[in-house]
Amino acid sequence: MPGKPDGAKKTKNEIVLLSAALKKMLDRLTEIQALELREQALVADNEVLDRLNLMKTEFFQNMSHDLKTPLTVVSVNVLDTLDMLDFEISTEDIRENLNAAQREIMRMARMVDSAMKQSSLYDGRQDMKPIDIGSLLRESAETYRALLDRNGNTLTLDVAQPLPRVFGNADMLLHVLSNLLANANRYTRQGEITVQATLGDGVVDMRVRDNGTGILSELLPHVFERGVSENRTGLGLAICKTAIEAHGGTISIESTYGQGTEVAFSLPVYRP
């Protein structure tokens, strides 16, 4: 029996070595898991940074896009007023031009104030209230009439009387109307632009129609996506969609290239 102690000792040594090897493997596995967790955390941090950068980019794109149109309106009204002064046009027309410019200046001021509060331009649901949508349509149409005149376009306003109120944010809806009128005017020359509003089944249906160049058929299914445009930023309709859906409404578009475009949107009627 003399070999047994040596065998037991050998077995014990093997167990110790095996345990040490297993411990090393477990330690290595723990290190790998820790590295994987750190890597996942870095990936998550990078994803958050990417999302923040995207949000920041979209925010400034929206701001620059929406400031551009009212600035154009202000410029056109001021230039028209200067022409009126040169030709001694009636003070009533001059006053109306200056009032239109002032309205757009105040709207831009509210937009900038919203940005300074670090809130999204279209996260205005907390400011919603009952709105006289008919008056809002007329105000927007009159504000942009001078801009449309510059392209020789005729503006027709067809608003049913009376229209019930809708629940919304007036500035957000003015953004929608200004974008749609600016688009219609941009692609129409010596043509007709119509703003129409009727009462539907629990909604107010609105349409902005033009007989301009229209939209290419391959672009039409994607025009509400950011960055999709024939030769522009492709932000206007994406912004409109965001704003209308924030009001619980819907928006759609129809267009035939070479014949014109119609954008239709609906907003729920306000029910106290």
C-alpha cells in the first residue's frame, strides 16, 4: 500500500491546479463581462449623444426654416411700404403693411422665446386653448397676401361661416399655414392659390390648393419626411405633419406634376 499516499497527494495537487485554473477562468470571465458592460455603456452613451445631436440639429433646422418665411414677409411688407411712401399711397394701405410686418415680428419673438426656454418649437401642447380657426385662416392669408402678389398670384379665401372652434396652439397652426402658403407661392407663378375651410364630421377640414408646378410623382409618397424635396430643405411639410398630429389631426397631399398641389388637413372640433 505504499503508493496510495503519493496517488492521493497527486490527486490533491491536480485538484488544486484545476481549482486555480478554474479561478483564473472565472476571473477572466468576470473581466470580459466587465469589459462588455463598459462597452455596452459606451455604446449606450454614444447612442444618447447621437440622439441628442440629432435633436439639436433638427431643432435648429426647424428654427432656421420657420424664421426664414416670416422674415421674408416682413421684408416684403417693408419694401412695399417704402414704395407706397415714394408714390404717396394712402396711409391705410401703409398701416396694413406695417401691421402685417409687426404680426410676423411678434411671432418670431415668441419662437425665439420658446427656444430660450429650451423647449421644442412644436412641443406647445401646454399652451393649447380654444381657437377661432376661421379668424386664424383669414389673418394668415392677409399677412401673406403681399408675398403672393410678388409672384403675381391671386389668393382666394373660402372659409365657411360660421366655423366651430378647434383646440390648439395658435402659433403652431400659424406655422402650418405659413409653410403651406410659402410652398404654394414658391412653386406658382401668375397663378391661383386657394385657402378653403369647411365643417366635416366632428372636424374642421382645411385645404391649401395651387395650380403651380406640382410635385414629381417619385417624391410625392415621401414629402412628409425630413430632407425630402426637389430642390429645397425638405423641412416644411415634415414640420406641418408634426404640428397637425400634435393637435390630434391628420394631413395629406395630392399633386399632379405640371398642374398643381393640394394639401388637406383636419383638426378636431373643440368640445368643452
